[in-house]
Amino acid sequence: MRLFAPALACMAALTMTGAAQAQDAASFYKGKTVTIIAGSASGGGVDIYARLLGRHFHKTIPGAPTIVVQNMPGAGSLAAARHLYSLAPKDGTAMAVVLSTALFDPLMAGQDLASYDPRKFIFLGNANADTSVCITRKDAPVQNYAELFDKELVVGGTGPGSALVDYPVMEKHILGVKVKLIAGYKGSNEVSLAIQRNEVQGICGLLWSSAKQQYPDMLKPESAVKILVQQDTKSLPALKAAGVPLSIDFAKTDQQKQAMEVFLQQGSISRPFFVPPGVPSDRVSTLRKAFMDVLADPELVAEANKASLDIGPQTGDDVQKLMDKLYAAPPELIAFLRKGMSAP
């Protein structure tokens, strides 16, 4: 027993520390309001995931705080991300979920990281790794992606820095496809309406989870739209079976392919939830555990399944490591990407 006494004492201390942290977190969060800032307009994919977690998060955060969702669209989620970075409370009562392009904008645009460094966000986790797609009207002049090198396709987008702008711009200037972008729409729902009215012929950079919500019949023969291409490094099984190609497979040089591989890694962090720099470490641990627990909650999973929402959680540590890895990409590839992204 004397041999085991130190180990038993250590285990007891760890148990007491964990219990104390949980008690402290419960005391802090009881009666508080936690705000989830959704970096999109109402009805978009970011908003849908924010509200899904918002309806269940109180069950796994100690103290059962009130959860509210605040929409903050603008500049492809950059408005929300910058607000959280600089202005939001740093006590664990504010978090955000944004389009992943907002996390990589400084890297792709060559911006100074002094005022906004997304690597300093503290990630709670990622609700789902997603694939982006390009969807077009069936009567569009481009019937398959290969034709896009010779025929023009008019697509709708939102604001600079958003996936609906960055993805088609990247493929236009890196691959050389003939995409004409009409930007300025408020969100993906508004672009969807523009497609229905034939103001534009398609939308690119739309996450698959959002596409399933907005175009539920797109894989059916009677659908008015079709999936032109997947914008990822790997195929989704359902889309591969439907014969939808990957845009990266149309790269003609190693440089094109490697640059696209860096850019398309954004899809691995498509629903990131994070808190601002400076949140106390014990509350970070509490929120990270609560995040993984809520995504395993049977009621949340049932609601997600009913709404055809994919849940594929990644831990906060995993997201943090991927962010650091992408920001450490070879400078020559980043320079090549930046040149393409900044081209008119």
C-alpha cells in the first residue's frame, strides 16, 4: 500500500482538481448568457450550425447558461471574426463560427498579422469537415467542367474574402477556367434565388452541407440544377458515385496542383467554433469538452439527421494544429496563390 500511496494521492489530486474546475465553471456560467456569433446571414450554413448547437449547448456547459445566436454577416465572415478577435468579451461568454475563408484571408491576401492573426484564436473544435461544390442550372451553356476552359459561366457570389468569391477566383486564375463572377449578394440564399431567376447561371464554393439544404433535389433527374464539380482534394462517396469530378484533377502543372492542395485544405475546417485570444485556460478546457459532448448529444444528432446535416467533429487541438500547418506552407506556393487571388 505504501508503494501505491503516491500514485493514489496523485489520482485523488487530479480528480479533485477536475471536480473543482467543473464546480468553478458551473459557478461562473450559472445565470450567464453565452453568445454564438454566426458569421453569415440568417439561413446560411454557418447560421444553421450555430443555431443547431445553440439549441443544445446549455446541456453540456456547466451551469447551463442561456445561449443566444447573433448573426454578423459581412466580408465573408471577416466582420464576425475580427469582432471576436478585438471586441468580444474574453471571459468565455463569446464564441464564433465562421466561413473558413475568414481564417485564411490574411494568409491568402498577404496581410499583416499584427492586427488580426487567426492562429491566435482558441479553437473549441470543428463541427464538420465539408466539401465545396459548384452548382449550375441545367440549361447553362457549360454542361461539364472541361467545357469551362472554352465557354464562359456566370456565377453569383457574396463579398470579398468569402468562399463564394475566393473559390471561383482561385480556379479562374490558377486553372484558367472561364468564370465570370457577379459578386455583392448578401448570402448563399440570395445567390440561390438569383439562379432561379436566371440572373446568374451557378454558384461555386458552396459547402455540400449548405447545398443539400438549398438544393435538396439536385441529384435527382427532375432537378433544375446539377453539380458541376467538387472543389476538394478528395471525393465525397455520394458525388463520386454520381460521376462528379474534382476540380484539382484538371490541374495541368505540379505548381497548380500543389497550390490548390494548400487552398482546398480550408474545407477541412468548414464549421470551426472558437473563442477569442485571452480566454482563461480552465474555461477553454470546459468549453472544448462541452463542444465535443454536445455534438454527441442524442437529441442534437437526431435533429441533425432529420435536417440532413452532417456531423463530423474534430477537436480544438486538431484544428489548431491544422491552422499552424497551413500558415507554414511553402512561401513560393503562397506567393503563387496570392498572385492568382489578387488578379482582376
